Amino acid sequence: MLHQLVRYVLAPTARLVYRPTVHGLANVPANGPVILASNHRAVLDTAVISLVVRRRVRFLGKAEYFTAGGLRGRLMAGFMSGLGYVPVERGNALAGLAALNAGQRVLNDGGAFAIYPEGTRSLDGRLYRGHTGVAVLAFSTGAPVVPVALTGTERLMPRGGKVPRPARVTVRFGEPLDFSGWTEHHPRARRAATDEVMAAIQELSRQEYVPSYHRRPDENIA
């Protein structure tokens, strides 16, 4: 029910109000499994992708969003589900495996699954080295990978903001990358495929590329 509300009411309204510029939407197949691999600029990136793609897209979401009690908790869980979030426990040793398993289930059911290979939002606007989970999903499911570049979402909802601001947002979808013919699925192949995905995102976004993983300030504290 809430998914229909998001798709047929919220999405058209948001597109009318914010008028995002969208390029290459035809590169997203109308049906069948597909991985959307995007850069990550702001907290609203997930909402933007959900609102411009004309099919349901699933994302990973913290399990806490779905477990709060009371009316407010139920409304939050319903809204997050309507946006396409899949609950996953985080902060433990099995979190990475749980995330991959959740993505595989969506793709094996013929769904669209979005992933941010950088693993976290960029704090300085640059594009960072991707984690290889996107390649693992592509290899294990055979789903094509569509690179996605978001521009302007960092102005739509700046860090610390509570309400979206008027901003020009552009979403570019690149041509699908097919890794189904890759027979070598060892770590080098996963790294090579991930680097190919990141190169495609960088070509679309024109961000400066950093060949190392993104580290948040609190990760640098000894």
C-alpha cells in the first residue's frame, strides 16, 4: 500500500516540485534483475533514485528503522518499506554477509537493487574507491550493473539539514555493464570489475577520483 503511495503520489509530486534532470533512464531495464551502482553525495540520494526510476528499487536500510514500537515506529517502518528499504542488521561481524544476502534475494527475485560501492557518503565531493560487494552481486546473480551518477543532492539536503532545499539535481544512468561472461571470480576479478564500475560512475559524474577507500573523520582517531 505505502509503496503504491510513494510510486503514484509522492514520486510525481516530488518530480513536479524539484524537477530533477534525468539522463539515460532507458538504460534501466523495465523488468528483470539489475544492480544500480551509484555515487553517494547526500542522505537523500536513496530517495532521489527511488523517485526517478519508474520501477521499484530496493536499498539496504538499518534494521532499527523497522523495529521501533508505537504508532510512530510503525509509520516509519511502513514509509521506509514504501521507499524500497530492506532491513539489515549493521555493526556486527556478519553485517557484510547479511547485506550481500539481502541483495542477492532481491536480484534472484528479478528485482532492482541499488548499492553505493563507496560504502558511505563522500564528505568532500570526491569519488572514492569502491568496495567489491557490487562485483560479488553481479557475479553471483548474473545481473547487469547500471552505473548511476548523482549531482546536486548535496545541495538539496546539506549535512545537518532537516528539510530539503530548492536545488538543481541531475541523475545520469550509464549503459549497463555485463559481467555474466566473467569466469574468474577470485578477488582479482572482483577488484577489476569493481574498478570498471567506478570508472563508469566517474565518467558520468566527473568527480575527482581517489584510489583509496573513504574514511570518515572519526575513523582516523586512534
